Amino acid sequence: MKQVIFTILISSQLLSAQNLNNLHFGTDTTFDIVSWNIEWFPKNNNTASKVQEIITNLEADVYALQEIEDTTILKQIVSNIPGYECYFKSSYYGGLAYVYNTNTIQVNSKYEIFTSQSYWNAFPRSPQILDFNFMGKNYIVINNHFKCCGDGILNINNSNDEENRRLQAVTFLKQYIDNTLPGKSVILLGDLNDDLTDNTVNNVFQDFIVDNSNYLFTDIQIAQGNSIDWSYPTWPSHLDHILITNELFADFQNYNSLVSVIRVDDYMGTWSNYENNVSDHRPIGLKLDVNNVTYIPEIINIEKRVVKFFDILGRDVMKGKSGLIFKIYDDGTVEKKIVLD
């Protein structure tokens, strides 16, 4: 009987979610930032109104956008959202833009880096920086859209190899943060067009990953998890990432902090409806509880370890037992899984 009730509850939640009015992410008590590739916005005549509705309902403090083709339409929809403004570079435009809530953040400066021709191979679109304060704390956000495509093999002997170009971008960005922004709360994010989980030899992000006392990909567990939650379902792959520096580790460990790929397609009925009218990428959002510091350095690990299995009645069970099973990990998170014989 309990299994039947559980199924009905899940089905009811799914049914109620088929509407953008039910889409939420940001809160009044957290710093909320979203990275979103909107696939050469706008795709068609329906796109602008959908994107306006999505941005409005997500209520993030900052949106870092990629593939914005029509900046005039972007400005129009942002002007319809009370309190929000947008920014993009006009002299050379590579499709990157910011949308931000002027009621919650105070912008200090906006600029691009690596703009000279010598960096064009690494950065087909120059990284865009937003320097701002939120609740009195300074943040530096670096919005990126790395070179796409490739064969999954990093060829360090070919500077035009797609993976090599992404590796060059990572190398330059890490040097920039290390040398120019020491001690700053930095969030590097965007469509980085590669997987975090590639093996060491082919992993373009390895420099960040191994320097885990200073950097953390907040979405590493999403990348290691089920493909249903990845940001680019068409492939499927997880290509959109949010990296933080250690100045933000404590905030990220707070109870109300989280990172999530926002499955907007669930609120539009089908993936094809979302993809045809909005984008082939899902947004990825980071929520930081900046008021409640409970930092435990040892918690930040790439891998989680299961410490306990129990059933719906709270009884300890063995791994592999059939039915609805709950797994407790050593970082305190809980996962529900239905195991069939």
C-alpha cells in the first residue's frame, strides 16, 4: 500500500510541474546565479516570451548568458522585468551577456579579458567579467563560451585541436585568477563545451581539478551522476559548469546552498517543446547561502561514499536489497532509489 501511495505522489508532482508558473530557483535569503546557453537567441517568434517568463520565474540575482544573437530583443524582454538590466559588449560581440537584478547587486565594473589577437585561438569569444557586491560582499564572475566540438582526445601537439584550444583557455583563466584575483570570491562559469569526467590524459580541466584546495567545480557530482540531470541532453553530455574559488567553499557547504541543472523542459511538457522553442542547453544554477557559515573543509571531495542503506521504514538493509532504498552518503546527502529484483 505504501508503494502505491509513493507512486501516486510522484505522478502528481510531475503533472503539476507542466507549467512555467511552477518554475522557481532564487530566494530572498541566498545569492543565486544562473549560467544559460540560449542557443542563438531567439530561435523563433516564441522564444523571447518564453525566455522572459523563465528569467522572471527563476528570480536569480545574476544570469550569465551565452549565444545571444539579437541583443535588441534581449534588451526588450529585460526591460519588461522590473528591477533587471542587461549588459553585453558592443565593440566586438561574441554572444555573451549578463542580466542582473539591480535591487540585489551593486555593479562595480564590467569588462572583457583576453581580447587581443594572440588569445583568439583559445577564446573564440572573450571571457566577460562582472564585478559586483551582494549583501556587502564582493564577487567576480567570469562568463565563458569555450570552443565547441572535437573527438574527445586531447592532442597537445596540435594548437588547433578543439580539446587543446579548451585546455589553452583553462590555462589562461587559471593563471589570470591566480595572479590577478588572489583572495577574491571568483565564480567561473558558462558553456565550457567539455566533460569534467574525462580521464586525466584527455581532461582539459585537470589544472583546476587537481588544485582542489583552491578550486571546486560545484557541479562535479552532477557530471558523475545520471545523464537525466545533465545540461545538454541531446548528446547527452554535461557541458555547462560552475567553478568557485576557495573563498566561497564555506558558503557552498551551508545547508541552503546547492547547485542544480534546472530542467526547464519538465515545465514545458516535453524536451522537444523546450528545445524547439528555447534552447538545446538547460540552465545550471548555483545558490549560495552567504549568511550561515558551517564550513568543514574535509567535506569537499570529488567522490562521495555511501555509509548506510535503509528502507522506507527506517530499517538498516544490505546493499542490493530490492524495493525503495535510501542511501546516506558521507557528506550528509540522501539518495532515493528503487531496486528491482
